[in-house]
Amino acid sequence: MKTADCDILIVPGLGGSGEGHWQTRWADRLATARVVEQDDWHAPEPAAWRARVCEAVSASARPVILIAHSLGVVACVEAVPDFPEGRVRGALFVALPDVEEASNLPESVRAFAPLPRVPLPFPALLVASRTDPHCAYARAEDFSHAWGAAFVDAGESGHLNVASGHGPWPEGLMRLAGFMKDL
């Protein structure tokens, strides 16, 4: 699948993806991409975040590719049962936060627990770092298997955000291109 043939929905996590974040850069670079906006990036409410993702998927006229980071991954996975059947064709999930077990997450983020553990109805990649402060590598791998998603080891890359040195993140863009080629 080519980017011109789909709607790319970029779903940021807590705080949004500010200037310099790879999601913001990709949204500017990919012609068919748009960011799924939330009412409050700093005080997330699970039902509202899921609803925004569902609204964006439902409003898309073409097949959808989700590109989610951090809490955006959780919002997407939790919204799956409410997606129009067959609309989402694939997803790139990056830096899943462990809303169930990570003690360093705010209560507003932990309110998204528990995470679903059912297979996704579309192909997905879950990219995880061995040094992500918000999710143990083994937990990310476990969720990937539960969802039927391909698992990508990002090495020692922190939370795969600007703070961990992943502004443009060209490796991620290459991974996305390879993933979409196989759809």
C-alpha cells in the first residue's frame, strides 16, 4: 500500500507530540497524514481519547493506517472494537506505556488499565525499546504477541521521543515504508 492510497492517522501520547517529535515531522511530511487531536493532552480521559480515535477512523474515506506513540497506542488498541469493520488496514505502534504495571506513570495514564489482550483485526508492528522507562521490554513483547503484532526491537532507545534523541527518527520512517509495502 502506498501513502497516497490511505489516510494516515497519527495518534500522539500524553502531552501530544510537540515540535521536533518524529510524529509531528511525519505529519508535516506525509501528504495524507493528519494528527488525531485530543481535548486535553495533559489530563487524558480514557473514554474521550478512545472516542477521538474512533471519530477519526470513522471520518476517513480511505483505508486507515494508524501511527501511534505511547498513550496513543493504548487509546488505539482500546478503541479497536468500535472501529468500522475493515477500515483500519494496519498500525505502527511505538513505545507502549505499561499502564498496568509501570509505577512512574501519572494516575491519569494508569486509568487506561487494563490493556486489551485480544488479537488485532489488522496487521501491526509494535516497536519497543529495551530502555523505555515506561514499559519493561518483556511486557511490550508479551502485549505484541497477545495482539498478533510483529515485534521490533529498537535497542536501547529510551521512550523513542525527542528526549531520547529521536526527533526525525528516519529508521522509523523506513520501518513504516517496509510495513506498508507488505500491506
